[in-house]
Amino acid sequence: MPELSEAREIVAEAKRVVVKIGSSSLTSVEGGLNRENLERVTNVLARHRAAGHEVILVSSGAVAAGLEPMGLTERPDDLATKQAAAAVGQSLVMAAYTDVLAEHGVVPAQVLLTAEDLMRRTSYRNAQRTIERLLALGCFPIVNENDAVATSEVRFGDNDRIAALVAHLAHADALILLSDVAALYTAPPGTPGAEAVDFVADQGDLEDLGIGGTGAAGVGSGGMQTKVQAATMAADSGIPTVLTSAPNVEAALHGDEIGTYFGVTHKRRQKRILWLGHLARTVGKVRVDAGAVKALEGRGTSLLAVGVTDVEGEFEAGDPVDVVGPRGDLVGRGFVNFSSEELPMMFGLTTEELGERYGQDYRKEVIHRNDLMLSDAVF
């Protein structure tokens, strides 16, 4: 079981760290960019970099920064206006970072990503190579979701989870998520009896917590829920994470006793499995019997056709699907090896029977255990 002291030590000694700052810490609807907050955080990161650490910043704020210059008084609901605001605000955010980093002799580099970029292997590797090369050249990568072109169907809707994926692709040693809340609390801050949580060892520590929504500035799209999901996602890939407020950034980088630390719960996962558990939108369901549920949860086996009883939806081989038990409860999620048209003729048959009846191409698992995440790791 990981320990709090171990997580703090890893964060303090991290050679490469990803820091994410939210819109609520950088902007407000009324005043656009909060230059004072941006300068304070950027100066801390520049000093940390000068001390020999590699820093990648994932910054929100483009949409919110564009509202005031466009004469908008509240965050828009429609995608087109959000994209327009992002197009205006992105240059303002980068100009502000450029001004502050110039005082430290540091050259910033903008990296715009969409969810689709991190779902496709080629784009994922291109982003990985770009960030690695920028760091090697001494530049300061600043990543943001490409709001101006992202679609509602594939976009993350926040930069918290994109930060977790960037930490994964960059092989970061630690992730720090900054917002306007000092830590994760047992209930929304301000609720009588709410207490700060200093350490989350595993998913079970989160079950009884009340998690709130949009930040206090009214301009964020993530809220505490997505920050917790991002922190858990990073921990699930072997990256310890700190969740705290922007004023605590320096203390967080030093591993001090602030915020909420998330201990590592799993070694580094393959990118496609990480995506499967945390981001994939499933396109159907595979229902299994009680025996299959027991085998999957107890022994971590592959899902075989002999335990499949029904399918829902339309899907092709290779699509992500939910695996559900006899009463519809989620058992896991995986990449299926057969289409929804093929599976019904396979119900109840062993792998050997499939090969004898339909040929060698059918002598395989419905979902291989390496392509399956059980429900306790799915979000």
C-alpha cells in the first residue's frame, strides 16, 4: 500500500513534472485574464525549471480570456461561441505567458491538442515527440485543449484529464493539479463538518466523499469531479498527483504538507488501456453469466464465448464495449474481438467448439484479458 510520505518524496524529487492550472485561477468572466495570478504561478514554475527540473504546463483559460474582449458577460453554452472565444483568448493567454517567461530567459512553446489527437496512435506519438524535442531544446511547453477546433463529440470538456494524459505520454514523474480549492474535502468546502483529505491511497478512499462542480470563478468546465478523475487516472498509470490551489504551487512542487496527494495504484499502463478505462465511449454491451463474472473478477481471465449470454447495441471487432453481469451491473470494459452480428452464434460455446464449427479465426477470446479493465478501474 503506498504511503503519504512516499508520494511527497516522489513529487519533491520529480525530474519531470506536469502542472495544470484551471480557468478559475487565471481568469474571471468580468475581468478576463488575472495577470497577477498568472505571473505568480509562472514565476514559480520558471524558478523550479531553473533549479534543474523539467516542467510542462497544461493551461486552461483560453475561452474565459476571450469573453471580456468579445463583450460577453457569461460563459457561452453553445460550442460555436466557445470556439470563437477560444480563438480570441488563446493568443492573449500565450502573450501573457511569453511576457513573464521572457524575464527568466525562457522561450514558451504552445502545444494545442484535442481528445482525438490522444486517441489515435500516430497523433499521440507525434505529440509525444514534439514535447520531448521542446524539452531537449530548452523550451517551455504550454499545452491546452484546442477548443477552437475540438468537437463536442470528442473533446474532453476540461484540461484536467488532458493533463493526466500528457503526464502519461511525457513519462512525467509527478502531476500537480491547481484550482481555486486548497484540497479535496470530505464534502463541498463550506459544508459544516467538511474536512480536507490529505491522502488518497486507492479508489476506495473516494467512495464516501461529496465532490462539487464548477469553480468559484464561474468560468471553469472541470470542477472537482474531473480533477479527482484526472488524479486517479494519473495514479492508475504510475504517476503520483497533488491536488491543491494555485497559491500553493511552490509548496506542492516541494512536496510540502498541503493539498491532497494521490498515491500510485498501478504501474504504467499502455496508452490504449488507459484510454479504455477513462475516456472511451463504449458502443455496446456484452452480457455474461455468473460464472464468467466470478472468473473475470476472481482470476483476471479473458472473457470466453462460453460465458456470454447476450449482446446489446451494434459494434464491430475492435470496438470498446461494456461487460455486464446477469442483472446488468458493470463488470468491466474491453476491446471485443467479434462483432455484434457474430457473437450470438457463439453463445455458450467453448474456444475449441468455436474452432471446430467456424474455423481457426474463431478460436480466440471474446475479450482478451490484456484488453479488459474491470469496473473498479473504469470511470
